[in-house]
Amino acid sequence: DRGTARGAMAMELLVPIRFDLEVDGKFLKDAFCWNASESDDRVEEFAVGLCKDASLPSTFIPVVVDSMRRQINEFRVVEEKAKARMVHEPERLELIKIKLRSGTTSIEDQIVWDIFSRVSNEDP
């Protein structure tokens, strides 16, 4: 059902997850977005699959799970604080500076963004 799919997509809360982990001399460095609306069991399932795909020992699994849960919880705390601020401060404009470098090419730009906006493709 398309309505249900749209409702599920609206409930997505994407959390940036970063790993820079070392266990028993093996390393895992990765970054991705995780849907915080997923059940806690999915974090463990994901960790098992990630470690298997990366040929990492099972000793990594609890470290990955702990790191993900900690990052998700930290994000939720920040999200709740932002929601509370939105009640008193409906708009908050921030200057975002962008610097990109690829080889010898360098590009710099800046934009003003309302950090409380839920829309990701606003046009000025």
C-alpha cells in the first residue's frame, strides 16, 4: 500500500553512524546513516552481517553494537533538545561553509540554512 509506505518513510529518523574501531589488532572504519526507528534487534542483526561481510572476528560484534547504540542514543538526546528549542525558537539560521578539494581543484561556497527545517531540498 503506497500510503503505508509513505507513512513509514515519514517516520525515518536517519542517524549518522561512524566507526573507527580496533579489536585484537583488526580495524573497522566506516560511515553510514541508520534509521533510528528500527528495532534494537536490527542493530545486532546489522552488526553480525557487517562483521561477516568485512571478514571480522565475532569479537567485533558487541563493540559495533555498543558503538551504534551509543551514537543512536546521543543523536536522540540532541534531537529532543532541538525539538524543545523549536517551540521557543521556530527558526534558526546558521551559516554553513563548504570547502571541496579534488586534486588541484578547490571549490568554496557557503549557504544559510534553517537547522530546524525538516525539508531537505529548500530553494531560497
